[in-house]
Amino acid sequence: MDESTISCIGDAYKQPLADLIVNLHQRQSKWAYIEKDYAIPLVLLSVAMFESYMARAAYLALPADQRSHIPATLEERVASGGLETGIEVFRRLYPAYPSMDAISEVYVLRDALTHNHLWEFERSDGKALRRILGGKKSFKDNVDFNTLRTKFLGLPIVPGHQDWAAASTCFKALWDAFGYIETREPCHVVSRQAFNVRVKRNCLPRFEGRISISLAELFAMPLAA
């Protein structure tokens, strides 16, 4: 009997993420200003990948006799605006996850970037003065407005203040979540060993001679001063 495969568009984001990281590390030493420009898409693509895997997990978590009703059910949820986000799926399926605050804060940052939160800045030194537009309850619950960072991970929530540290912290939080799922419900996600990506040989001194690298290894690299 033929076996079917459940698609996951998140697989398509792995290599582009790797390419962005390599480009950032190769160019940053010459043009430091590009760090923010690369950090923002790295955060957004990382969360988009997580969203895709959570949509697949939600389907795989259903009893077999309920899966045939999915198209009609999804259509009703989309029409009513009640379709679950990735973090809602994660909270429902894995409520015992010990670092749920980390996932919440990654989504707070994702929302700030995706929904283009507006801020007013001091022209002379780039200091963020006040938030003009953006933010919902989760934003207010997870942000320290004295530091303009999230309370648990310390992620900068001003869109213009993003950096490599924020991008790598977000990925690590999601990577740890993948690991938690893999040890408890391995059928819900692909193995973390499947997150290997290809790079040009000797493109980064740290990985000299290698052409296959774990995406987690790339995100763990310190950015050169």
C-alpha cells in the first residue's frame, strides 16, 4: 500500500535561512549597518518555519477518523477568523513545556516586525522615544517598557533595534521547542537532524572544509566584531 506524505512548507525556509546567515557573517565586518537588515528576516523566517511545522503537528495530532473532516473545519475557522496560530497550537498540544514564556516572547517580536509597529525616534542618537502604533495584550504582558525588551529573553522589541543576538535567541527558543516535541511526540515533527543545510566550502572559517552544517550551528555562531 502506498504511503502519503503531509506537506510542510517550512522545509523550504531552511536553506534561505542559512544563506542569510552566511551573507550576514561575510558582510558585517565591512558594513556593520546591515546587521539589523539581516536580523529582521531571520526572525520572521524562523517563526514562519515554526508556524508551518505547528500546522502539520495540529493535523497529525488528530485521530485518524477526524482527519477527513479537516477541509470543511478549516474553511469554517478561516471564515470566522478563528484559525489557530502556531503558538496557539503549541500551547494546546504541549502545555507542559517549561519555557512557554520564551515562545510567547518570540511571537511578540514577530508581531512587532510583521505588523510594522511604529515608533518615534530621537533624530540625533536614534533613541526610541515612544511607541505610536502597535501592540496587543501579549505585547504589554511580555515587555518591560523601561528597557524596551521582553522580560524573559531580553529581546529588543523596537523594530529598528534588531541585531544578530535577537535573531539567534529567537531561533534557539524555537529549536528547543522542536527538541521538546521530538522527545515526547516524535511523529509530530521531523527530526532535528533533518535541519542540515548546505554551504559553499570554506565560506566561513569556523566551518572550514564542511559543506553540510546544522542550521542550529549557524545560528550559534558569534558575530565578528
